[in-house]
Amino acid sequence: MFAVPTMAQNIYGSIVGTVTDATGAPMEGAAVSVSNTGTGARQAAQTNNSGEYRLVNLVPGTYKLEIEKTGFKRLTRDNIGVQVESVIRLDSAMQIGDVSQSIEVEASAPLLQTENASLSQVVSARAVEQLPMNGRNVMNLVGLVPGVVPQGSSEGSLTGKNVFAAGNYQIGGGSANQSSTLFDGIPVNITYGNVTALTPSPDAVSEFRVQTNNNTAEYGRYTGGVINMSSKGGTNQFHGTAYEFLRNKVLNATDFFANKTGAGRPAFVQNQFGGAVGGPIRKDKTFFFFNYEGFRARQGAFFSRSVPLPEQITGNFTNWKGANGVTIPIYDPNTQTCNTPTTPTCASIGNPTIQRTQFPGNTIPASRINPVAAKFLAFPIYARPNTAGTPNTNAFNFGKNASTGGDNDQINLRGDHQLSDKQRLLGRFTKWTSSNLPVDVYGN
């Protein structure tokens, strides 16, 4: 038995190809290197006896490729765009000449992707930076990809929403909330309903890829698609941003039912603020990137509820009526003519139905009200009616604006260090805390 080595999953990009001479014969031992134009980080490899080379785990960005071999002109390719989870094939033919001579080729996008059978699309860094996002929810951009159908409350800020909102997308005909979501290749789904537990700040995301069909083997356990986000890192230039987004109630319309009860326009204040900074610690070698984002939302929402009438709290249900205006009887549970169908009395009359007697005047005597229930009713857990409610039933006889919303805080810190032209160290720390305000409709 012999084991054949193979490549593990590659969460970033790769450049592969074959180097030949002018006759098309494979060239062994050619030195191949790529350099990131933003960071200067360099990665190198040599062609094997088939003339093949492979440069893997390239952070998304723009690269320069160089191929050298004694007795041949140096070949240079500029402006090679590497995207997350992409495999770029660059085959090259070397020309005889001195290594001091060079041939420069401007890279162009291939017309057909032949290295991977999956159907996918990249949401680019430009889209992440420039497209408007309701609530700065970067997951909203997933809906730009063909074959993706947003569901339910996936739009806008996730504060105060159902926990399933973040990943609520149907991808490639799969079920909603059944896709794999990754940040730098690390799953951010949890076992409870496959909930997406982390939505990164847009300032911390460089780009992401959405696989819609024919997902690659490492994502086999999901019935939907794959969303793989790549974090942003520092470069040789210092860059930073700071922002504050404010929304309030000035231009909001007043709810119809709030007008009816005189509650007025509910309060609404939303602040989203933060910043990011990145740059070199040691040029061409060590880099950092830091991002913080805070979110504060206080939104008044109108709530319509049904609360007991004042006389009902004392046991008087004279005015408790159905939609047809007929009083709903309140029966004394201690009055009944038979207990079970096997009782001789019930059997003799041939009617096994339990018979009870209505309280006189449809009013429960004070002596019959449980002391614990009386204390409970005396405590103002429920507010008193402030509107007439629906005819006869008095349903929805209470309306009030109450505060909803919550707080979010997120920190992203990433460091990159180029150990050698074959080894690179990357570390990222992310902390996201999210809390929703308890809703107090009754003012307790």
C-alpha cells in the first residue's frame, strides 16, 4: 500500500501552471516566484520534472509573477488578480537568452475557468467598500450573486431580529439557512439550526466568494451554498477610516394605530460608528490591521395588546362577550353533576357530559379567588385599558410605544508575518458581542 500526497483545502487563492521551452518541452528546475504588490510578501517554488509549479494560500490581492532559469530570458507577468478560493492557471513558454533580459507580459483574465468545476462568484473588495448596505450588514451583498434568494428578515441590521436572520438565504436551489458560512476558512455556523453566529464588519472583509452549485468536496455536508469571506490585512502603506452613521425619527411616518390611540410617532435613534487602521510594522515583512465597530439602536415600536377590564380583575365578567355580543358564561368548577362516564348517575341518564353551573351574574365571588392570584392581579404587571378596543370583545384595548433595539460591539485584529518565501504566518482575533433590549410594553 502506498499513500499518495495531495493538497488540503485552500481557503485563499492559488497560481498554478506549466513552464516549457520554445519547443513545448517541460522545463524542470525553473525558479518561480510571486510578490504581493501591496505588501511585498514573496512566495517561491520550483518546477518539477513535468514543468509544473503550484503557489498556494495567496492572500487576495494583486501579484507579480517571475520565472527564471539559466540560459533563458526572465519572464515577468504583472497585475495578476488573485481572489479568495480562486485557482489561476498561468502557463508560460521561456525564450532562449540571457537571464538579464526580460519579457514582460500583462496578465489578463482567462476566458474559461478550467481548474475548478464549482459554480461561484466573488463579491469584490470594491463592492464591499462602495455598495450601500442597510445597517452595514455585509451579508446583504450575498443577494447580488445569481442563484441566491434572500429570505425573511435577512436585510438590514441583525439587532433585535430572529437569530436565523443572518444566514437566511436560499443558494443554488437549496434550503434557507442551510449554507456554510466561513471567515478566513473558519466556520461561523453553530449546530443550533445552522445559525450564522458572526457577521463581520464590512471594514474587516476584503472580499468573499459564494459557491452556488457543484460545491467542492470539503463542503459536502451542507445542502445549500458556501459563503467564504476573507479578512482584510495590512499593507506597506498606512490606511485608516473612521465613520459615524446616524438615523432618527424625523423623517419616519407615524403608525396608523399609534395615531388612533394618541401615542404619537415612536422614538428612533440608531448610531453605527467605528474605524479601521492598518499598515506595516516592518516593511515587506510584518503587517497589522485593526477594526472596531459599535452599534446602538433605540427604536420605539407600537404594540397593541388585550388587557383585562378593571371589573374583570375583581372577578366581574358581566361584560365579557364574544364577537356576536353574547355574554361568555363563567362556570363554577366545583359544581358538576357527574365526574366520569362510569358514574351510575351519568350512566342512568345516558349523558356522560360533565355539567357545571354558571356563577350568578357571571361574577366570581371574592372569597373564591385564590389569594396568590389576587396578589398577582393587584401587582400592576398588566396596564389598564387605554382605548375602547374592538366592539363587544374589547380585544386590543391597550396600545403603547415601547423601546426596542440593542447593542453590538465587534473587534477584529489581524497580523501577518512573512517567515520566508515558503512560509507565512497569519493570525486573527475577532470578538463580537450582541445584546437585544428586553421589551417592556406595560411600563413595569
